Amino acid sequence: MPRPEGILALLDSRSFGSIWFWVILTLAWTMAGRRILGVPSDVISGAVGAEPGPRDDPAALALLDWLSLTLPRWRIDRREGAILLGLGSFLLTTLAILGFGYGLEMAQALVLLVLPFALLFGLELRLARRLRAVLARAEVGQPVNEAGAEAARLMRRHRMVILAMSVLVVALTAFYGALWMIVHPFGF
């Protein structure tokens, strides 16, 4: 039977000195770039080369089909947006005050983990609004290949933003974590 001290040692509250924090940070940013709004990256890359012509490109059709299935999940009206913004702001402000005001390492780590994803969520909502406009134009007569290429271009640009953001966030978090470990070698 495992001893409780051994289990509690795995769940150490020292975030920057724990391998689990770095594993979660790495996995979170790896998974963030895998799918854009729920659309797999291979579907997006297939629709990039859609050339205008009389025949509809199957890759562009597949991308527009994926978008018609996934975009309704990203629709947020004003009331829901205000509630999400209020709750998110409250939680992030609370964590920031606990972390940087009172010096709690776990709260600082959570701010460095959650804040970039909150910004990414806003960028994804903006992308979904733009893609809904592209999908609406395709439904009223824009050629499928043009709509698919435009959607793929927007989604690839968003993926590059995610990649740049992930590199920047992981580097800044690693720098801040190393600085924290130097200043607080014993955790307090």
C-alpha cells in the first residue's frame, strides 16, 4: 500500500521546481497548435493549394464542411461574452494578486499558464467570426475553391500566431521560473 507521504510528494506545491508543471505547460501548448477551432491541421493544409477553376477541389470542400460543423460551437452572444469576460477577469485578477501580491508560487505559475490561453481564446473567437463570414459568402455563391483557400489562409496565419505565442510564452515562463528558483532556492 502506498504511503500518503509519497503521494503528497508527487503533488508538491512548488510549481517552477516541479517536473509536472513543465510537462503540463509543454503539453498544453503542443495541443493548442494541433487543431484550429477543432479542424485538424491536415485538412487545413490540404485546402491551401486550392486553385480557382470550374471543378470544386475536394480538399476545399472538406475544409468548408469541417467549418460548417465546428463553427457553431464558437458562437457566443453578448450576454455570454460578458459573463465569460467577467468571470475570467475575476479569476485571473485573483490569481495575479495571490501570486504576485502575496508571493504564492502556485498562483504565479497558474497566471503564467492560464493568461496566454485566455488571450488565445479571444483570438480564436475573432478567427471564428471571420471564418463564419467566409462560410456565409461560400453559401451564397462564392466559388468553393476561393472560399476554401481564404479559410485555409486565415487558419494557417492563426496557427503561426499560436506557434509564435507558444515559443514566447514557454521562453518567458522558463525565464521567470529560473529567476524564481534563483531568488527562492528553498521555496520560500
